[in-house]
Amino acid sequence: MAVRIEVLKEDNRTRARLGKLHTPHGVIETPVFMPVGTQATVKTMTPEELKDLGAGIILSNTYHLFLRPGHELIREAGGLHAFMHWDGAILTDSGGFQVFSLGDLRKITEEGVEFRSHLDGSKKFLSPEIATQVQMALGSDIVMAFDECTPYPATRDYAKASLERTTRWLKRCQETLTTTDRQALFGIVQGSMYEDLRKQSAAEITELDLPGYAVGGLSVGEPKELMYEVLDYTVPLLPKDKPRYLMGVGSPDALIEGVMRGIDMFDCVLPTRIARNGTALTRYGKLVVRNAESAHDFSPIDPTCDCYTCKNYSRAYLRHLIKADEILGLRLMTIHNLRFLTNLMSEIRAAIKENRLPEYREKFFYEYGYLK
Amino acid sequence: MAVRIEVLKEDNRTRARLGKLHTPHGVIETPVFMPVGTQATVKTMTPEELKDLGAGIILSNTYHLFLRPGHELIREAGGLHAFMHWDGAILTDSGGFQVFSLGDLRKITEEGVEFRSHLDGSKKFLSPEIATQVQMALGSDIVMAFDECTPYPATRDYAKASLERTTRWLKRCQETLTTTDRQALFGIVQGSMYEDLRKQSAAEITELDLPGYAVGGLSVGEPKELMYEVLDYTVPLLPKDKPRYLMGVGSPDALIEGVMRGIDMFDCVLPTRIARNGTALTRYGKLVVRNAESAHDFSPIDPTCDCYTCKNYSRAYLRHLIKADEILGLRLMTIHNLRFLTNLMSEIRAAIKENRLPEYREKFFYEYGYLK
């Protein structure tokens, strides 16, 4: 099996797990946050900078790479790792989320999804087979199943039909993936916010004995409390000896809450996107660096942060760069926000190890301002 | 004297000089190309990356920093070096070039220039005194005189009146600069393309015994042969024991030709600007990486180049980044073009040292394609 999780410890007061994710491109400590590199680059960052921040696995997007530069070009380059000069692990999504959300004029059949490229309007088609073949060309370590991320809210009927198609499509993905010695297929539990449907979905996909499972269809606009409730009853349905990935979640509170519910892996574009808009994550909450309060503030974003940005630059300088549309500003903000998250995950792992995760959560939430 | 040049060798077949420029922020080998950091950042680059490329001195712009974030803010930050985290040397221009070219609705009097900010249209005023005071707040190692860069073409009458005002303004700059222990004022020879006016200007400004001199009013649209001709008769008018700076010149041919005419320092935005547009400088000429020929080319920009970009990335990947508007593409292209120039200057210095500059020029021009 290309990818496996070694569970080192289970917390006795929460469902949190401490582990090591073994992949063909390195061993990653879990729980882990995966930075997103949509177009074969984590925006603004070099691979070396990602490594320096402590990132060992990144996510990249099948939909975007399928359209540009095309998976055949990346295959020709020797795969995505070689193409983008990243020797850490890569998880690729299946494109399902994007064809359902970005693709215009989509036509869904049992066979797959016809859609128009957001780049040039040309007609394209993705199916479980094609999405898997694309990911085989990319050579990612973890291949996500081609699914429908059921929108929120969804009627029970829609959610049931959608999850059942996701299961049928998953089987076709599994049949297509012939490179299981070096690529691991993760199935995705759907079922919207219906407990019985989540149970049905989990039962159907775990039956396929895949190397890993994701919880999909969350963080799609529902209240956070509802997401936590779904995780409460869904995660225990997944096998303990397989990695569990919560898709599209990366806010500090949801990372901690997700870990406490047994999640090992997370991804989200938000931390890097808000960085580029001039907002920094700090342990005392968000700091909008572009605001006037930072104009004459010659202190770093966070004096306790060990990132390159905080060690060398003031809020005043960062604000100047952001207001002047300077690329260095985007770089420095991204470095800080990613370091904030790798550091948060590292603190979470230490807290699990030392049996103090609930106390860590309480202190973090208090300082961050979530309890106000 | 804050800045001085130590001339190590004079070429015996050309006017080229090998030297060391001593500044309060390090010793720089000359001839040198100075990357441009207009808004207190060399676009896309960190200071550490600049150092790694071999850059020891950069240029920054008074006009832009005066308008945003304002020189008082930078003074408050401890000066430009501290503000932007650069401990190498900095040369600041005077803003003269920009108020005459970027500033809308300018009004020129003997006192100075009233103009409208290109940012918000507000009325601003720069004079020799103010431009110098701004540069004192910035704390640059080399302070350029507030001059008029005479446009091309100019009538003899205009050019004469302009250079004479530049001389009068230079005296006011000299009287204003009280920090000569740590900041060196460079005067600027004007006179357009008129030999007698260049002589008049050089005589007037060298009389002030300044720590350095620039040749201005070139690379403003005139044919290159004309620029070389002006350098032929102007540079010998400047004292041998002072650094000589040719403003706004950075194309490979003009760097070599300028060095052969006795120039020590150069700056130009072009190499970094074309990098961001997807054009790489190579010893075999310009390579437009965004062109279709690079799509399936998995070789680096230049296999003999030692830069980070060429060591790790293919033309195909760079083209993908550029076409996808990814910031990493701008970074990698900038790194390459700046390294190309620091490397070119290093080769020029070696050629002077080894008495083979004319032969180096011939080989470089042949390979680059200038002789075709």
C-alpha cells in the first residue's frame, strides 16, 4: 500500500490521534495541515520555503492542471513532483469540486460531467476514469476519488442520490487506478447533514477497503456547530487504521475541533488567500495589516513568531508593501500565515502527546478571541 | 568622505577601470550593476536573495518613497536600510527624473518643481533642498543631486539653460546635505548631445569636488551610437579618483560599452521588468519563455547558468507559471535576469583584470547575437 498511517497515540479524552503518514515522498507527522498549490505552485512560495516552514505534504488541483498546462505535459515532465520541483508528498483532489462549482454549463450524467473550461469556454469532460487517469499522469501520492461535493443545503433525496452516485463513481476510480504501489486512492464520505445518509455513505465506501478516507461536503456554508455535529457521528464510522482527511477546512478553531473529532489531515486555501489580502493570523486573532493602525507600528506581526517575516520585518513595512501592490508583501504575508498553521499543528501534536489537548484548546480559543 | 572608489586597475586598451567602491554599508566591486528597488523593495526579491545573487548595492527612488509611505515614516523606522531589511549599500535618485516624467501638470521655477502625485493627484513640491532632505531621512549611502534629466531631443538653448539650472540646483543640494560623514552627494553631468555643453556641465560640477559623478540625460531615446559618442567625450572630463555612474543603462551591450568608456556604476529597471513579462536574458540573447516553443521544453533557461531558477526549473514549468499568472514565475524570472547581470559584471571585471576586455566584448556580442 502506497500510503499508510501509523497511529502513535490516541487521546483518552477526545478522539484526537497522533500519527505518522507514510507516503512514497516522505513521512508526515499528523494531524497535518496541507498548503494548497492549485496550479502546481503554492502561491508565492518556493518548495524550499515550504520545507523551511515545516510543510511535508501539499495539495494540488486536478481540475486546474487538467485545463492548464494539461496532465500529458506534466506526465512528459516526469510527473508533478518533478515539474514543480517538490520532493515532498502531494495529494491531488479529483476535480469533482471544481467541475460542480467553477465549471459553467455543466451537464451531469452517470458517465461523468461535461463542463466548460473557466479559461476559454471550451467543452471538457471529466469522469471517474478520466479524473483518475489525470491523477495517474500527475503521479500524486494520494489520489482523491471523483465525487460530487453535495451542496448545502440539499434535500434528503438529492443528498441520497448524490452519495450513491459518489459510491458508484468511487468503484470506477478504484478499478481505474493501476498504480496502487505508488498512489493511494482515498474515498470520500458524503451524505450532507443527514446522519443516516452519512452512515450509508461510510458503510458503502469503507467496504472497498481503501488506503484512506475523506469527509467531504463540509465547510460548504453550514454553521460550524453543524459541521462539528456531522464529524461527531461520521468520523467514528471510519476505520481507525486509515488516515482521515477533512476537506477544505483550515480556520484555527476548526482545525482544533476537527483534530479533537479524530481528523488527521486538513487543507484550505483561506490562510494563503487572506494573507495576500493583507490579513495575518496571530495567536491573538486576525490582524489586518493593511489597516491604518499598522502605519507607524514598527513591531513584527507577532513578536513570538519564529517565521522569516516576523524576524525581519515590521507591520509598517508590510503595510507599505501591501498598499504599494508589491509582490514581496504577498510573499511575506503568506510565509507568516503558513508558518502560523504549521506551528499550530505542531502545538496540537505536542498537546496530544502530553495529554493536554482540551486545555490547549481552551487557552488557544481564549487568546485568539473565539470566546469573546 | 562617506563613499570613495579605490581604482585597482586601469585597462590599457580601453578606458575600463577595475575598482572597489567603499560605502558605509560595504565594499562593492566595480564595475557594478545596481538592481532597482523603486518602492523600498527590488520587485519580488528578498534582501537575502539579492545578496545570494551577488548584489551589494541597490537603487531606490526618492519620488516614490516621498509620496508613499513618506520619508518621515522611513526616518521613524530608522532609515531605508532598517525599513526594508537591507544592510548593503543604497543609492537613491533625487526624484528629478520622475517629477519631470511621471508628475502631471508640473510647474518648474528656479525654486523647484510643483507637480501632482501620480497616486492621488494631490499637489506636491520638490526642490533641491527638499529632495536632499528626503534622502537624508532615507539615509541612503549615495544621494543624487536634484537635476533635470534633459529630454531628447532638446534644442541647444534648452539644453544649455537646463544644465545651468542643474548646476545651480546642485550647489543648493551640496549646501543642504549636512550628513557628509555617512552620505555622499553625486553630481550629474547634463548637456544633452552637445559636446561643448557636456564640457561646460562637467567643468561646473567637478569644480564642486563631490564624492562622485553621474552622466545623466542618456538612454532617453537617442540611438545607442550617439550615447557611446557622448560617453567618449564626457567621461574623460570626470576625475579619475571618483566613481562614475551612468544612469538608467542596463542592456548587456550598453553595460559592456559603458565599462569600456570608463563607467563604474549602472542601474536600469529593464532587466527586472522584462523578467516579469516573461523574457529571460541569456548569453545567446533574449528568450521569450512565454512563447509556445518553451511549452514542452524541459531544459532550463540556460544550462550553464548557476542561478536557483536554472538549477531547479524547466522552461516548460516557467512558461506554465507565467501563463497562469503565478507569482513564483515572476520571482524565478527575476532571479535569473538579475543573476545574469551580476554574472555579466563579474565576467567583465575578470576580463579587465586579465587584459582581455575587447576580446570578451567580441565573444559576448557574437554569442548574444548583437553582430547579426
